[in-house]
Amino acid sequence: MPSTEIHIVPKLPNPIRLQEYGVGIFNTIPTKSALKKALKKKHITVNDTIATSATFINGGETMRFSIPEKVGPKKELVFPLKILFEDEYLVMIHKPAGVLVSGNSFKTITRALPQNIKSSKLSDATIPQPVHRLDYATTGILLVGKTSSSIQALNKMFENKEIGKMYYATTIGEMDSKGEISSKIDGKSAQSNYIITESVPSKRFGKLNLVKLTPSTGRRHQLRKHLSSIGNPILGDKDYGIENLILKGKGLYLHAYSLKFIHPFTGEEIHMIDKLPKRFEKIFVQQD
């Protein structure tokens, strides 16, 4: 039998579209894309009327989400994660390489979160949910919301570019000491800025660069595509690398190094750093 989640809408200063209001209010609909899917499948009602993306919420309504029955995994996932920061609202973890953030795979970051972090004691505590994505092969900081209100707030902050992200990558070949890369990705404008912090000669690759990257937008595979487009692909990139210069077996040399933002509930300035993996340090301490 499917179960049902119920939410009573509090008083609101102004009407708001359900597709904006509904993000994070149900445990199993933590993101805008998940909400759109639930609406499309007619799983949400407002005052017993099937809701759509055009539905407005005025305050005082009773919302219901019918949760389809799911079959749990046959075996229990055991996957320890490194915690970088945690409070009642949010948590930042180190994402290792070679694991998906979410999806249908048995081993994902999302599935491992409940066993690694403390349950929030706040009234709107919910299933912990990552509020952005890192590629399968990328390492580094991943930001996770622990309450419905924090998931909504952090999603909004990413949309408004109020969370500063900085990455490090190892790139191949000669390149300018700094630059800005602008192009369209999947039909949308994208911009990435870079600064070389160190370079070393390499017998196989000619030159390897340690590059600091600050994306202004967050398109899928943006940094990998942008660096490849200027002829300086990321070391170990099997999808966007140069065929004769693909490093195999060492992974992708792209690391989400830091996140900087104002905590949406405490007002504290957060600047979290996840130090570079040792494989980066080996390249720029000992020349290839």
C-alpha cells in the first residue's frame, strides 16, 4: 500500500506557485526536479484536487503527496563518509572519486548519508539531501541540507549565485597564466575563470598545470568542457581528453576545493576547504 505525506500550508504573505513553494516540504521531494516529476505523475493534491505546475498556494491548504511503494535493497549499504562540517541545518562532506551523488545505483552518496550524519532535531527535519552535484569521477566538497527549510534555502542560494565554488584541476599543455572561458553548454551560456598556480614539465604530456577554477555558472561538465575547448583538457578525462594523452587508472584530476557562503539561518560566514588529494601533490612536488 502506498503511504501518504500531509502538509498544512501556514499563513503566507502572498500567493506563490506550488512548484516554488513545494520544494523540500515532503521528505521524498527534496528538489525542484523531483517536485516537477511528482506533479507530472499527479501524485500531489491540494485540498483533494490534483495539483499542477500552474497551481497557486495562498495559505491554509492541505497538501498530500501519495508515495509509491518502493522495494528496498536486498543488502545494507556500508559506506563511511568524511564529515567536514555539520550543524542542525546542513552538512558538508568529502565526496570520494568513483561514486555517484544520487541515482538508482546501490552505492550513492545520498543513500549513505543517513548512516554518516546526525539527525536534525529541528521540527522540519527531513531525509538529508545534496543540494548540488559533483561528477562521478570528481572529488571534493558536497553540500547537503538536513531540513526542509535548509534544502529550499540552499537551492535558492545556488540559483542566485550566492554560494562561491572553487575547484582545482590538473590540465595538460601550454596555456595562458589566467583567463576567462565563455561559451554555450547545452544551449545555455556558461562562464569559467581560471588562474594557473603552478606548472611542471612532463615527458609524456609536455606540461602539467595546477589550475584554480571559479565557475560563474553551473552547467553539466562545464569545467571539463571549457578546458577541453581551449586545448587544455583535465588530466584523466576520458570523455573530453585528447585521445593520445588520456591517463588511465588514476582517475580525473578535478577537485571541488572550497565553498564560501553566508549560513542562511545563523548568519555565519562559512568558508570550508577540502584539501587537495595526495595524487595532486605528487605531480607538483616530483616532476613526471
